[in-house]
Amino acid sequence: MRKVVCINADRLPEGANLIKWEEYLIEREFINELEQKVFIISGINNKGTTKLGMRWHGYRADRFISPDLLDPTSMESEELIKESELADIS
């Protein structure tokens, strides 16, 4: 299992419990029906139903970054985080 850090815990579906800047272990990854790369995270809830009644399973991979890429003093880390936040807005 590899480690990732959550960089986007905004607008989560009901039942989701990610915490921004928390480190998680990936149990498995796959491409979902919407052709999104998705992670199943060890030790937390990985499924539920959205407010619109759609079922969800796993967390979009774009909510995470490798801990190796996360350096608080690095401009590259800051740019990756901003890109993630902008992607979540659209």
C-alpha cells in the first residue's frame, strides 16, 4: 500500500470523512464508471450516497498528492495544491 496526503477535502459527498493534510494509505485504485481514477482508502468509509441519491465508491485521486511531492517550502507543491483547488471549483 502506498501513502498519499489529502489536499482537497472540500464538497465531499455524504458519508465521506477525509481530512485535509491528513496522510492515508491506498488499499486499491481503479477507474470508475465516470472514467475517474479512484482510490479506496484504508481505515475510513469508502462508499455512500450523494445528496442527489447517486451512489459513490472510493475517492477521486485528484484529491490527493504523494507525500514526496509535498514540501511546504516548495513552489511546486504550492502550485500543485492551487491546481487541485481550481479543478475542484470547475
